[in-house]
Amino acid sequence: MTLPPFLRAAAGPLKLMVQDRLAVIGLCVLGFIIAMALFAPVLSTHDPRHINEIEDGSVLVRGAERWELAESLGPLALNAADHRGTEALIVGREGTVWARNGADWERVDPGVTSDLNAVAFGPEAGAVIVGTQGTVLVQEGADWRTIDAPAPADLRGVTWIDDTAALIVGAGEEIWRLDLATNEITEIDSPVGRGFSLRSVARDTDGTLLAVGERGLAIRYDPASGAATLDRLGSSRDLNHIHIAPGGAALVTGERGTLLRRDGPEERWQTDPAPDTRALRAGWIDDDGRAVAAGRNGIVMEWDGAAWQLVPTESERHLRALLVEGDRWLALGSDRFVTRLAPPSREHWFGTDHLGRDLYSQNVHGSRIALLVGFLGAALVVLIGTNVGLIAGYYRGRTETVLMRTVDVMYGIPFEPFALILVLLFQPSLLIVILAVSLLTWRTVARLIRSQVLSLRERPFVKAARVAGASDLRIMYLHIFPNVMPLVFLELAIIVGVSIIAEATLSFLGLGPPHAISWGGILHDARLSGAWRTAWWWNLPPGILIMTTVLSVFFISRSLEVVANPRLRARA
């Protein structure tokens, strides 16, 4: 079977590429990148646009100048902590309990899987833990005993009334009195009764217990009378935690940086200005004037005797509890938090960006835009340039003058300003990028093809075709075009690399498609975030991929140069 002339012309360059080792390497690398683009959804480990969050039993330790991140206690969030002497307990999600009696923390199995929200040591012995689904646990030596609750409530706070009883509050305005002698729970009528959430409770110096919660709700329970009454703390914001020191100093923390402080049992509550408005989830105060508050995004504030000061921390992980034992201060968390600027790990092979998005998945998907613009832009460039060169070289005269002067004008237009004008006139999109690449880059192809055609049009086979009555179009595309095919292949390979670099440049400048993921767009985001100088894992992969792709195309074009240049062919 006889192949058409243009296919026979294409077979020569392919044979030379196979014989060139660098060209084979380039074909393999380019084939790998093409496969990566085709199978990007399969190869990606995450959604490239998804903001990734993780949960962690985070521990921050107060250092000399800042709160430093210590070794985590498991993969689940920690919600509350308490201590008595050398003993300490930390509780968290899905039945997490960590106990310490000395230096090291040990995981304890309480026999439940519900989220545990609060813990309180007894005055002399034992401890009580409460959580979701009406979970109430009482410590008996090294074991934990479950107390049957009157309802599957979401219990948020617990404190001891005396050696034999504790008070429990919940998210449905539950107020329960637990009698440790009989293991019975008595429901206390709330003075509001509208289902407001109570989130924390503490024992005051006069023996009463003060619970705080949603919308500034404060309820004081008197064990002597068994009645609960409303109290006023001077805030209508959601209150998350209360801590009362043995001498009567008290601190309440809440949403939007709420800080309510009381210097003594006879003093009035006062609202302190906060240096930050993020939610505060835990607070601690003592009678010597020391105080600390912690909350979302790793925020920690300390009282210096006159005002609250924001203290630097090593992490933005959400904090929910404080454990203060003498000079050792711990802040505990964490709710699900965004893994911002995380270095490469098993979970994220190329790390994450400033929004917590997986950079490996972004780089995999970015190959699609690079190759699409590279091949489609190169095809348009070769299509325009080849036809302009054929027509100008074949017809000569006025036609050649008009087309070549147009090429000269195109050489005077700089690429980036031209692309910027296109974006301003229309909208940033993939089509605009392809147009910006193709409308300017064809000028070089047109000149090269024209110079070849000027020589070919005077060859005997062209004159013979003209004498035989062949039309101009037939002569250009069936007789001359197959002879310039090696040069077309060479320019096509070169322009693919030029188009990829041009797309990366435009996207880096913010002129690329706004919602598409590309290698240049990844570098653009790194530059805008301000982390591109420190987050090497953000800059390096797209830069290496751009360089590797362009080099592979260059290796391929290098082998094609032997076909396009007769002198090199003669040397070979």
C-alpha cells in the first residue's frame, strides 16, 4: 500500500527521532507528562481545590517567649483537662482519655466511644467525666464506671459540689446533680427553661456553683436550697468556659474575644478589652493576678496585670482547654484545622499551600492546561505561519510585500503587553491565553517557511507541475508543502515549548484563566501569598515540571533539526 506524500514526509522525522537517544528520552518524558494529564483524576490523591483539614490531639507548652508545639496526644481532638496534685486527666473525642501520674501520659480506655467534653477531679479522690449521648463516667481506682443518665444529652461541663456530689450541665440547658453515694442523677429545674446551651460550670467560694452558656446565660445553683437562679455577668455573647480560683478570682471566656474577669469574691464582673476577636474556648486565673485564655486558630492571651496581651504561638491549631500546674502551662486542642503551608508528608506528597490545598494534586492537574495550551497553541501557530509563508513565498510581488510587512509589524508588538490588552478587552480565559500565544508567535514560522518556499518554487518539479496544468493550490499543498514538512515538524516541536512557557508566564502574572489550575497559576498563588520565599515545596515542583516538559520538547526538536537542515543531514 502506497502512503500519501505527506505521510511519507512525516515518516522520515520519526525514524530520526528513534535513532537519537536524547530524542527518545524526550519522547518518554513527554509521554509520561501526557499520561499524567490524561489520568489526572486517577493520579491525584486529593481534590486540588479542596481545603484540607485534619484533627489532632495538639499540645502547646508555654515557653520563655512563646507557646511551643509539643508532641501530639493521638489523632483526636482534646476537649478538657484537670489535675490534682501529681495526677492529671485529659479527655477528648471518641472516648479519648489520657492519664498522668508523674511525667508520662498514658492512654486509658474508659469503655465508651462518645465524645468526652469535661472532666473534674474530686476534692479528695476520684474524678467525673461527662460527654455526648448522656455519658457520665466515675473513676473507681484504675477503672471507670458508667452512670445511667436520665436522657441522652450532650453534656458540656462538670464540677464537684462536695466529696459526694457533682453538678453537670449540658447543651440543652440540662442541670443535673450526681450523687456519688447512690449513683443517682437528679434533674434541677432551670430558671429559663428554653433549651439554651450551658457550656461550663465552676464552684464558687461561697459553695454555690456558677454555670455559663449561650447568649451570656449565667445560672447559679445553691446546693443548700437545691434551687437554680439567674445571675448577670454583663455580657450577651456566647460564653464558653468559666474558671474560679480558690480565693475567688474568676475568668469567663467566650465568642468574639469575650473576657469577663472578677478580681475577688466580693468584686464585680468587668469586661476586659481583648487584643483579638476570635473565639476563646478556655481560660484560667489564679489569686496572684496571673491569667491566660486560649481559643481558635492557636490564639493565646495572657494578663499582664493591666491588659491582655497576645502571645506568639507556633501553631494555628484550635485550642479548647488549658492545664496549668505550677509553672507548667499547657494549651490543648484541636478541632479540625486547615493544614496551611504543611511541608511534604505521607498525606500530602508535595505539601499544602496557604489555603490547605494539596499541591501534588494541583501540579498533576496543572499539566492539563500546560499541554493543552502547548499543543493547541503550537498547532494554531504552525497553521497560521505555514499558510502565510506558503502564500508569500509562492506568489511573491505585492502579496509577499503585504504579508511580510505584517510580519514585521507583529515583531514590534511585545508579548506581555499584548496579552494584557487582550485580557482588558475581553476576560481572562484559556481562549485568551491561546490567542495571545498564537497571534504573535506565528511570525517566525511564516518567515522560515517563506524562505524555503522561495527556493522550492524554482525547482524543476514545480515547473513541471505548472506546465502540466496544476493549479496554484495543488502545487503549494501537494508539491511544495511535503518538502517543507520537516521544517514544520521542527517548528511545531519548538513552539510547543514556547507556548508552555508563555502560558506559565501569563498565569504567573495573573493573566491566565482564573478558575483553571496551571503550573504558572500555582507559582502566581505562591507569590501572592508571600510564602514563596520560605515554602520551597510550593515553588519547586511546578518549576521543575515546566523545565522538564520544555526540555523534553527541546530534545525532540533537536533530532528534527537534522531533517530540516540539509547541511546537518549531509554531516550525519
